[in-house]
Amino acid sequence: MSATLSKRAEELRGIIRVHKRWDAVFATLGLLAMMVGVLTLAALFAAMITDGVPRLSAEFFTEFPSRRASQAGILSAWVGSMLVMLVTALFAVPVGVAGAIYLEEYAKKNWFTDIIEINISNLAGVPSIVYGLLALGLFVYTFGFGQSILSAGLTLALLILPIVIVATREALRAIPQHVREGAYACGASQWQVVSHHLVPYGMPGILTGVIIGLSRAIGETAPIITIGALTFIAFLPPMPFSGDPPAGIFDWLFSPFTVMPIQIFNWTSRPDQAFHQNAAAASLVLVVLTLGMNATAIWLRYRLRKNIKW
Amino acid sequence: MAITSSTAGASLTTPTAKGAAKLAEYARTKAQRKRRERAIEMVLLFAACVSVFTTVGIVYVLVKESLAFFSHVPVWDFLTDTQWTPLFDDAHFGIIVLLAGTVTSSAVALAIAIPLGTIIAIYLSEFAGHKTREIMKPLLELLSGVPTIIFGYFALLFVTPLLQKIYPDLPGFNVLSAGIVMGIMIIPYVSSLSEDAMRAVPMSLREGSYAMGATRFQTAVKVVVPAALSGIAAAYILGISRAVGETMILAVAAGMQPNLTLNPLEPAATITAYIVQVALGDLPHGSIGYQTIFAAGLTLMLLTLFFNLIGYWLRRKYREAY
């Protein structure tokens, strides 16, 4: 009797052992799968650093692109990127935040609001190159902005608009209702509630969304190629009031330009090995920039969320 | 009496007049405030509508230029021709050639991203401790933060030479290495969303399964995954629509020659890479070559819209309510 019992217990233990083994197998599989991602990231950085670091010097940032790889730099590219980002931020932040405030605080629940909501989630799934086609047809030719910093900035602004809107809405939604009720009880109007309380309190979340949006925009290549940015630019956009005749304040907006991703694309697609090193160096600069922005956003969110106690 | 009443009247009328004036002022400021609030609301509404204008703009531009294109090229030829040579004298416009490139590259990418993404999601949600998850999730999300042009550089100059060591006949431009890198880039999209869906499955379901003697793996595969299936499917769909719309990796590493093949070892052009190729040259505005990129863009847009709608429908239909 006891012998059969212990035999059956042994059988049971065997079954459990087999199943536990599957647990261990799967856990190893999971770790391996994650290693694929992490190792790729590591290999990417290793490749960029070994190829790119020898080319990184002060001159690399202060020289224009050149036909000789060893003398080429990214001056026009990084200046172009910064100016395009400026236009993007100036358009996307106010419009995105305002749109999010409307949807979260003002909008009534009706079909029109539903359309806007579905539309925003749909836009987030549109491939970036389609925004480039929109810009090519609309900004470049219909509005006549040409292949300029303004066209590129507006295109990227539309591209990151859903990111800014979603982040702002989440930030506003996280603010407890009693803050609004308290403000209304003191006689505040709706706009006063929004501008004095909700926007300042939601600032960490809004800022995080804006930074993540801009870090996405600065790395975008496809839409800017589509509007026809040039790949070889050996001059800077005109400074306001400089030159002869003096440039107007807004002349730089309509200047031809290049940006860092396009410079990288151009250097990568040349057969000459020396240009590949330039591409690696420029990639390193770009990736440090975007990941730095992402890290700032994550840190900001973590830091500020910790301090909030409603 | 008369005197008092007159003085009383006087002393009464002044405050009432004052009060009335004050009330009128209140009413005025209130009306003013209401007007201002109304104006602000209109401005905010306009900002919210910018996204709608964007969609309308996209559809308008794509449809307008595509209509011009289809007035030259019959839709039937566009869908059935097996050559894509829009810039040659003997022009053919068979979108199927570009679609083949898109399908091949997406298939390679998804063959990497879906299994790995799912395994990672299950691991992070059901096996990993709190600390591992907190470290690994942001680390993996870095993958989707790297600009795609840099992945293109990586695919062309690192992965392709690596693959050529294993398979020496591989051409310098090929869909395989671009697809692999693209798949790794898409992993976080699949894993993050799937993991969120799995974590939303209530603890009581897992506890029930453990109480029946199931192991972690059994619980994960037989209880958690089926319960989170709609979310996981939506994550796959997002991955697919990313893969279909990805541009720069393919433009850099897969070559830009149109090639009607499903063999990932060959170079091929995708819809997106073709748009880039045309945009890099300078085609005159209004020429047929210029219009082809809008027709290609419309095809791409319809393709991703189709996947997005399926994803939306899946989330709606199979949303489990606990």
C-alpha cells in the first residue's frame, strides 16, 4: 500500500519536474530574446564608435560637407536640424497643447469629438513618408513655401502632433478632479482653471511628451527627403540683418537646408569607405542627441512624478 | 414725516442707484468674461481640428495627384502589370513589383519581431522580477528611439558583411539584412504593447491557475496569453503597419532597384524606398514621374489604414471586461 503510494508520489514529482523544466527553458529563452535586442544595440554602438570616434573633432562640427571625406563636417547639417526643430517646436507645442486642452477639458461627448479622437489615433499610425508627400503637395507647391526650413519644420510638427496631444491629455487626466472643483469654487472661470492650475500642474507630463516628440522629429529622414531637401549644402541660412543687402528677420525660414539624418544618408550611400566613417561619426552625434533627449524625458517623468502628492 | 420720507427716499435712492450701477457693471464684466471664454474655447477647438485638417490634407493631396496619374495609366495596368519602370521610355507601372518588396521585407521583419517580441513580453510580464522589468523595458525601448537612418547604416555596413561571411553569394544590397534590422527595431513595439495587455489580466486568473497546480509557463501560455489575446493581436498589427511604412532602412540597405521577387536574398525596392528614390532626383512638378509617388503613397496609405482598422476592430471586439 505505502509502496504504491510512494510510487505514485514519485510519478507526480516526475511530472512536476518536467513542467518545471519547461519553466526554466522558457526563462532562458526569454533572456536570450532580450539579449538579441540588447546585443544589437551594443553592436550598433560599437560599430559607430570604432568607425566614428576617430573622425570626431572640433572641425567636424565647424566644417561644411566637402568632396574630400577627411575635410567634410556637419556644420550645415546640425544648424539645419536645430532651425527645423525650432520651427517644429514653435508650431507643435502650442497647437498640440491647445488641442489636448480642448479635448480633455472643453469637448462635449458627441460625434464631432469622436471624429477628432479616432483621427488622432489614426494619424499616429500613418507612415512618416506619407507626411512627406502631404508636405510636398501642400506646403512646397500649393502654399509656395518651397523646399525650405519652414516646410520641413511644419511637416515634422504635424508628424509629432499626435505624440504631444496624447502626452498632454494624459498629464491633464492625471490631475485630480478636486483641483478643478476648488478653483471653480473660488470663482475661477474655465480658462483660469486651465491656465492657472491645470497647465502648470501638468507641465512635467507635457514637457516629457514634447521632448519625446522632438527626439523623434530630429531623427526623421524620410519626410524631409520627400519634400526635396538638398543633400549638399555648403552655406548657412541667412542670419537676420546680416549680409548685403541685409537679410530680413524671417529670411532663414525660406532658405534651402540640410539636416543631420540626410547628411548621414548621403554619406552612407557613397561607395567610398572614408565617407562611411563620416556617416558613423555623424550617426554617433545624432544618436547621442536623440537618446539623450529620451533619457532626459524619462528622468524628468520619474523625478517629477515622485515629488507629486495630490 | 414728509421731511423724513424725503430724506429717507434720498438716502435710499442713492445706494440703489449705486447698486444698480454696480450690478450693471457686474453684468458687463460677466458678459465680457463670457465672450472671452467663448473666444478662447474657439481657439482651442481650432487647434484640436488641426489634426483633422492634416488627415483631410493627406487624403486631398494623395487623391488629387493619384487621379491625375490614373488618367494616364489605367488602374487595371497599375494593379496587374509585372514591371515597374516609370522613368524609362517604355514606361510600365506595375505596383505589384514594389508591393513584392514591401511584403518580403515586412515578412522578414515580422518573422523576427513577432516571436522575439512575444517571448520577451511573456518573460517580462510573467517571469521577470520587478527589478529586471524596470531595467530591461526602457533598455529595449531605446531600440525604437534610435533614428531609422542609423539602423540603415548599421544594416548596410555591419549586418550585410556579417551575413556575407555565412553566405558569401549575398549581394551588397539585399532585403534580408534590412529586414532583420527592421525586425529588431520593431521588437519593442510588439513587446511593450503585448506586455501591457498581459499585465492587465487580473491576478485572480493567475492565482486560480496556480491553485490548480499549473506552473508559470502553463499559466502564461494557457491562461494569460489567451486572456490578453486582443491586446497582443493589436500589438502585432502595430508591428505590421510599422514594417510596411518603414523607409530609410530599406532605402539604404535593400537597394532601390524594382525587382519582382519574394526572395529576401536579392535586392528589391519597396513602395517607400521608391518614393525616396524619386524625391532624391529632381522630377518636374506635375510630370508623370512626380505623380507616381503619390499613387504609390496612396497604396501605402490604404495598406496601413487597412491594418490600423483591423487593429482598432480587434481591440473593440475582443476587449475582455473583467
